[in-house]
Amino acid sequence: MSAPWWDSDWKDRSGVEYRTYVGNLSWSTDERLLKDAFHAYRPLSAEIVTDRETV
């Protein structure tokens, strides 16, 4: 198992990692819909993070 991106040595990284922040999503948006919206960019994963105080 590899180390998380923030805890790994820069020499051991196998490639460039790109992350995108998308704000103001509808509460009905799920990870599949988000991935489908970005399908032209071939996303590997999608994660929706919510504020634990407001959920």
C-alpha cells in the first residue's frame, strides 16, 4: 500500500496528480454524476466531501 500524497517522498511519485475543486454542487449530486460530468477528461475517481457540521 502506498503512502498518501501528502506523506510520500516526491521522488517516489509515479506521475503527476491533478485535483479539481468543484463548488456549489446540488445536494442531489452523487459521485457517479460528478464523474459523468467530467467524462471527457477521463477522471479516475470522484469524491464529494461535505461539511460534517451541516450534514
